[in-house]
Amino acid sequence: MKVIDKKGLLDRIDDLEEIVLELGCGHRKRHPEAIGIDLRDYPGVDIVGDALDVLQRFPANSVSAVYSYHFFEHLDNVAFYMTELNRTMKKKARLKVVTPHFSNPYYYSDHTHQTPFGLYSFAYFCKNVFFRRQVPNYHPELDFELISVDLVFKSSPPFYLRWGIKKAFQFIFNLNRYMMELYEENFCYLIPCYEIRYALVKD
């Protein structure tokens, strides 16, 4: 697919003071300082094209931070993106990703969703043991460290009354990592989680 650089940013990467990316920013870019990348040409998008193709145009060790909101679940091969992010991100650069939790009842309604996410999803790409339950690192060549995971409970309009109740669950199940794991193993289908937030740093 053709890449459309609406502001000519790729031609002047070396002149940019800091490179911050927002992948799959859609029609509402949450970080004004970020370069918005999306497959569709919304007003807030700076570079239109497949995100992987766009990432490949950035030099190694050039990106200071990457944000992504409800984008990774649309990918059919997360490993390709993590490999490219590992190449382009600087040492100590932060990666913040928000996706639906796999128990979100709306997740499977969207036919464009390709990959479900849970507590351990990014642990498979990281070197450190973040949770009590250990998972294998299938990508030892990557330099990521998982530094935080948060479960987010909320209801979509018009279910406002449930919002407060779910925020109480959010407080309880995010008290510590043991409570997170207890939730996902035993209660996730009884009390569905809306989304999950991850923070990683390139080691």
C-alpha cells in the first residue's frame, strides 16, 4: 500500500528534535506531539499507510516513545510489529499500548479484531518475569521490559449505573499482581474487563 506523508515528515527525520509515534491514531490523536499513523486518512493523521510499512522507514534507534490505543487487536501478527519497534526505538524509550481485554463482550463483535489480549500477552515479548505465573519468552532477541499492566473496568453508554460498580472492581483487582492473576483465572467471564493497558520500556 502507498504511504502518504502529508507533512513531509519522513524526508526530514534528521531535523526532528524528538520522534514520538501514535500507531493507529484514527480520527482522534491523543498525543498532539506525536506523529499520527493510520491506514485511513483522518484529519489528525500525519502519515497514511500500513503502520508496519511506515515504521520501516524510520532509522534504527530514532524513536523516543510510541503510543497505541485500540490498534494492536487489529493485527494478525503482533511479533512483526514488536520486532520493528525494537529496531526503531531508542534505549529507554517507552511503549504504551491499550487494547480490549479478551473478556470484553464487544471484542468479538468487531470482525476486524484479529488478536485477543490478556495479562500475559506482552510478557511473551519481554525478558523479565513480571507476574507470578511465568511464561516463556519466545523472542529473546527483543530488548523490552514490561513495567506495568492495568485492568480497566467501565461500561459503555447508556449503562452509566454500572460504571461506579465496575470502578470498584477495578480498584480491587489492580491492588497487586496477585489480584490481577486471581481475576483473570477465576472471575474474568463473571466480571468482564473492558480494556487492558500495558507499559513497556526498551532495555
